[in-house]
Amino acid sequence: MNNLKFQRIVPNPDVNSTKTPLPRSSHGLSIIRDGTFLVLYGGENIARTPITDATQVLWLAKNKTHTNNGTTEVGGDDDDYEWQWISPTSIGDAAPPSRVAHAQAAVGNNIYIFGGRNGIEMGENAMNDMWMLQIVLDDTETKNSATIRWTQIISQGDNIPEARSFHKMIAVGTNIYMFGGCGSNGRLNDLWKFDTIDNKWTSLGLSHVLRGRGGPIVLSLSDGNKIAIVAGFAGEETNDGHVYNNINNAWEEGGMKGLADMRPRSVCCFGSLPQVNKCVIFGGEVDPSQKGHEGAGGFEQDVVILDGTSGSILENIKPSEDNDEEWPGNRGWADATVHGDTFYMFGGLAGDDASPVRLDDLWQCKVSP
């Protein structure tokens, strides 16, 4: 299996508190500062209950760089990483209300979060607020301290997405694309673009192929010229897809081809890797829970590799049976982010309805062209 390699990363605890992040699901994970900071925000340690402990809401996994033969590289060993808890004390506007099932994406070194909810039922206490998070480092050589700057972004214009949870969004250049989720009147199948320069939402319309869904996969294809929506939960797990063309500013006529070989699923980890012209999907829920969000359904631990231009499936990879390699366990409701040729993933939900288990493991996966 030469085309990808998993490695578990176990960062050192926070140097001041000796803590590490709580196990969680329905959270967000982003990467900034040229791959040296992973930013973990929000989620639930108890089903449907946002984490409110001020020492647990927001974390950095700092990846210390090192020099090898005169070239600065990002470290990949445990000792190269350390967790840093970030105080909720903010500069500027107050921090956002606690939430689960928000969407999160990074544009440059700025992290944007939208929506989520802090209620139990679908649509209950759902939000449609947009916030920008900036990590403000100190000026010391060691950079062992940081503060944060939260800013609530007020959209210019009246056209704003409705409140929702379990939606997903990705950044392409200075734009953010968001699809679907659970609204107050059911699952949604709308695509939106947020311009981070003008701070303005634009509706890109409803998919005429896909039913409304939560936990979709949103991918960038053809160097951002196309946005692909794949799978998600639409009353059942799905494996269909639809493409929005950014050149024509329109949804393509038919659905995506070549997805039939992927087992239907939702709430997966995913990412687009333009550097190797591939997209990665990890695991997800393949059998819904009989207890809804209170329990845990059936999960996968496979990797589906898609072509970065067409979106067609290239490979469906499962861990080897002889246990001779590191490989993450089954999970859904996790989150992932990408940098260069590397896919990062944290936490999620595993187990079953009798014994749901939330996770706190951090993984990286390097993907070859």
C-alpha cells in the first residue's frame, strides 16, 4: 500500500495545564500557518451537548518545525507536537456561543465557523452566525503563548443562509463553499458561496439531483473550478453526487459518475489535495443508529480515493489484515483538514448503540500522487 501512509500523532500535553483535549465528535479541525498549527474547536463530549468547559473548547496542536539539510520541514514525530489550550479571553468581539455540528474552514490563517446548534432536536437552537478566529502569537522566540481574536462577521447584503447544523464547508482561494445540513424544516440541499473579501453570501441554488442531507462531503475539483457534493444522510445513507461548475456558474445537468463502488455513507472525514490531484474520504457512518444522535450507528474505516479532476473513484482501500501498519479505527462524526499532500483527522464517534465511544486520537495520512 504505497499510495498512502497513516501515522498516529500523540502530542505532548499542554505545558501549563498538563491537559489534552477531551474526546469529542461533531467538532471542527483546521490547519493554518503553513501546516504548523492544527486548530480544534467545539463539539460534544456528551451527545447533543456542546462542550462549554472553557479549558476544553479551543485547542492548538503545535507542530514544531525542524531543519533537515538546510530545508525547513514540518515535523511528524510525537515530540514535534504539543497541545496548547487557548484561553477564551478574546480580543475584540466576544467569543461565539458554544455549539456542536458547526462548519469550519480556513482562508489563509483565518478560520471561519458558521452555524451549528446547542439544542437536542433537529433545528432546535440552530444558528446562522459567521465568526472569524485569528490566532495571535506572542513575539518571543519560543512562541509558547498565544491569544485569540474572535470577530463576528456581518454579511453585506440581505441574502443569508438559514440556520442549520451538520452542514459542511470548504475554502477555495478566498471563497468558502457550504452545502446542506439540517434546518428547522428538514434537511437542506442548497449551495452557498461566502466571499471573505467582500464578506458577502451568494446563493448558488438548490441541487436538482440531490435530496436534502446532513453530513455531506464537499470537495474541490479541477483546481477549484468545480465543487462536488458527495454522499450524506438523506433519511438513509447515500453515495450519489452532484457537481457545481464555477466557470459556468451552474449545477451540471447530471449526477456524478463512478460513485457506485463506494458504500453509502455520511458524516465522513474528507479533504481535497490539489498537490497530488486527489481527494480523500475516510470512514463515516454506513448504518444509521436506532437511537438517532443519542447512539452510535455502524461505521467504516476505509479510505476512498477520488480523482481530483473528475471526482471518479480511483481506489477503495481497507487496512491490511495482518496488522502490520498503523490505521485509524472505525468512526464517523469526526473532522479532518489537509495541507499539501497530508490529511489530518481528529476524534469522532465509534462503538455502537449499546456503547457509543467518543475519540480523542489525532492522525495524519500522507498521500502519494
